[in-house]
Amino acid sequence: MTVITTFSSIMFIFKQTKDLKKILEQLRSKHKKTGFVPTMGALHEGHISLIDKAKKENDLVVCSIFVNPKQFNDANDFKLYPKTPEKDILLLTKAGCDVLFMPEVEEIYPPGLKMDEQYDLGYLETVLEGKYRPGHFQGVCRVMNRLLQIVLPEQLYLGQKDYQQCLIIERLLYLTGIKVKIVICPTLRESEGLAMSSRNRRLSEEEKKNARAIFEALTFIRNQMKPGRVDRILSDAGKILIENGLIADYVEIACAEDLQTLKIWNGHTPIVALIAAFMGNVRLIDNMIIRP
Ligand code: AMP
């Protein structure tokens, strides 16, 4: 265990599951409510906004940093995933995070632990991210199930930025019976609208400027949306991406509740516009909820 202190706060850092569990047991007797913020590190203000919210709503805040190999369907994406552990520790300490869990792969997937379970994620796994990243959500469920069993939080903080992931984790809770309240937090953006993401670090300044077009395309969809066919709006939004050098995996409108993709909008159902697009070899995702 490592203890990091700043002028105002103290944070415990654990690499071993057994040590973390032991201290959480002790702390839990004093602190009633634990909020958990799972991350893959290379932290930015978006992540810290989740810590801030968790801090306001809980007695104890636990963050994890673990780049989960099982949710990367592209080996290169995994290899190139940014890692900034020292900076992350500083940001979390300043934000007042109480406990940081930074396990190695063997801690999360120890040899001998049965981890080949397939989660029945149904339709949700067949569309959007599920379609373009086969196996991704099985990997997300595996790590989330394991982390939740270790941390045993009352509240789980997730970003709307990963909209489909939020629904997948809701489904995971239903399938496993794990009792935790999900709190979905709004997407933090750069001043020009680009959603903050650890992957943005892999973009040049020029690419970052052009990647703003994802937010422009989402805003375009929201402003143009009216009852009726959506294909024209989506193809015009796609053009905004192409003009800015982005190659889209998808530009879709879906029912906000279950992510059924829509060709026609009835004007009543809350919907969400979702985009995944490559800028060079960096894959970016974003979304915008559209209320009638
Ligand atoms: P990641 O480290 O990318 O796995 O993200 C960890 C958590 O932070 C997830 O719940 C994300 O949805 C959330 N998150 C990522 N980017 C943002 C952002 N720009 N604003 C708010 N939350 C975010």
C-alpha cells in the first residue's frame, strides 16, 4: 500500500486485491456509503468530474485504474492506450479521492479464476460498439463484475460519453443480481465541443481541431431532427465528418432507452444520436441525447 498526501487530502493506493479488500472492510465500518469510479487511466477533467460527483454523494470514494486487455478487440489500440500514472495519482489526490486501486492484470484475472462466462447481453451487444468491436462488451462485463465484487460500492459512477456501456452495465447488474446504484454523469467537452477522452492524447493539434466535427455532426442532427425519416439527416451529418477527415464506423439515431436503431422517428420517443469515427488510427466515440 502507498499513501499519497497533499496539503488537503490523503489517498491510499493499492495494487493487491486482498489488501484493498481488507482496508475497505475497515473503512466501511466508519464510512457508510462508498462511491466507485472505474477508469482506464490517462485521466482528464471528464474523469475528475465523476470523482467530484462521487465525493459529494458518498462518504468514501474509490477509483480504479486498469487498462483491461479483455475489452480491446484491436491489439494495437491496447498497446497504444495512453498511460500517465504519476499525473493520474496527482489529479486524484487533488480531487480528494480516498482510495485508488491500480491492479496488474494477474490481480484481476488470476490464473485459475473461472473467467470464461458469457454474458447474455442480447440485442445490445449486436449494434453500434458491439457490432464494430466484437467481444468488447463481454470484456467490459468481465472486468466490471470482478471490480464490483472487490469494491462492493453502493454507487457506481459512469460517463454518458460511453452511452452503450452504461446500458450494458445496467444489464450486467440485472444478470448478476449485484446491487449497486448507477449514476450517469454528463460528458465533459473541450471548449470547441470535442468530448474529452484519453485517446485525444494520441491526436495532433490539427487532428484535434478537425475531430471537433463529431460534436458538430451531433449538434447538426439534434437541430435538424423532426418526426419522419432520419436517413437524410444522418447522411448529411456523415458528410460533416468526411469533410473534416473523419472516417465513420457509424452515424446512427437510436431509442435512448434500449438503443434500437431508428429509420423513422415518431417525434415522441427520447432518442440518442451516436457516432464512432476514426481520426487517423484513433477511434473516437460520442453521443447526444435528443428529447422531444
Ligand atoms: P475510461 O477511462 O475511458 O474507461 O472512462 C472511465 C469513465 O469515465 C467511464 O465511465 C467514462 O464514460 C467516463 N468518461 C470518459 N470520458 C468522459 C468525459 N469526457 N466526460 C465525462 N465522463 C467521461
